[in-house]
Amino acid sequence: MSGSWLSTASVFKIIAALFYRNFGWKLLALLLGTLVWIAVYREPEMAAVVTAPVQFRNSPADLDIGSEIVESVDLEARGPAGLLRNISERRVAVVVDFSDVRNPGERTFTIDNRNISLPRGVELVRIIPSQLRFRFERRAVKRVTVEPQFSGVLPPGFRIVKTSVKPSALPVIGPESKVGNVFVVRTDPVDLDHMSGEKTVRVSAYLPNAQLRFLGSPEVTVKVSVGR
């Protein structure tokens, strides 16, 4: 009994020592936290519309979005003014989960509190738009011919005699319908102003559709010969 009593007393003594260690700093932190809480929650309640970026989670490995991609939505929220300011500064995001998307076709996603993490004390009034609709397509890959572009004025009597591009084609990936409509990609202009002889430069190819992307580097080597 005596040993057990001493053990219990020791435990309480350790707890007390931990509690009073740096007690002044702990008390100061508690007071500051209380003051911040009072300052925030004594602020007048306001309503504000905040633009939130849309993020996607669990995107299917073999599908791409073929329709227009919505990049942001508007959130109408109500709460203390300080918390509403924090929402704007933190850029609260709307997260859309694609884990149930397994086949091509159109899908509608309703946006609500489950898609957004708001600070405690802030109420979500509405979301504009409240639904997002996407068309999912099979992902396709195709090699597309690269066509060099030129700019500048050649000397009188001179012309482009020969051009070559390496690689001459680049693989493009994206939604099936978009990939199927691309037959050529063009490079950034190569400056030939007052040029004669040969010139070799590295330039990037450009995709006109934002939903397409290159499977690898978009850079190519353009060699051009200018003569009479």
C-alpha cells in the first residue's frame, strides 16, 4: 500500500511540475489567444463573395476532360469580417473528386460543404455555380507534323532554299476528339531578318488548344538555308 501511495504521489508531482514549467509563457499565450478570439468574434457579421479555385482529385488514368474546364467558382459566405478576409488570403479551394468516374460520358458534380473546408464560424450561403458538368473522353496520343514558322525580311534577291526540323513530328496527348482534329503544330517564329547562309536554332512548338499537351519536350531544332 505504502509503495503504491508513493508512486501515485510521484505521478501527481510530475504532472504538477510539467504544468508549472514555463507557466508565465503558457499564461501569456492563453491570454493572447483569448484576445484574438474576442477580437475576431466581436467583429460585425458580414457577407462576402469570394472566388475559389477548383481542384480535381483522383482523376482517371485513361480519361481526359473534353469539355470546357471550369477553373473557379464564387462562394457567398457569412461570418466575422476577419475570418472572411482570411478566406480570400488563404485561397480556399473547391475540391471535386473524380474517383467514381470510370467511363467516357457526361457527369454532373454538385458542389456543397463537403467540397470546401471553411474556418469555424463562417457559414457557406451558396456557391455559384452550384453544379459543375464535365464531358470525359478517352485519352489519345498521336504524332503530329511540326511546321516551322519564320519572321523578318530577307535581303533583296534572297529566299529560303531549304528547311529541316528535328524531330519532324511530336507526340500530342489529350481528349480523343481534340487530338483527332490536330494535324500540324507550328513553332515559334525563327528570325531571318537580313540573313543569308545557314542558321540553326532551338525553338518550341505550340499547341493552339489548351486541353492538349505534348508527350515530352516541345522543343525542336530548325535548320534553314537562305540563298539567291
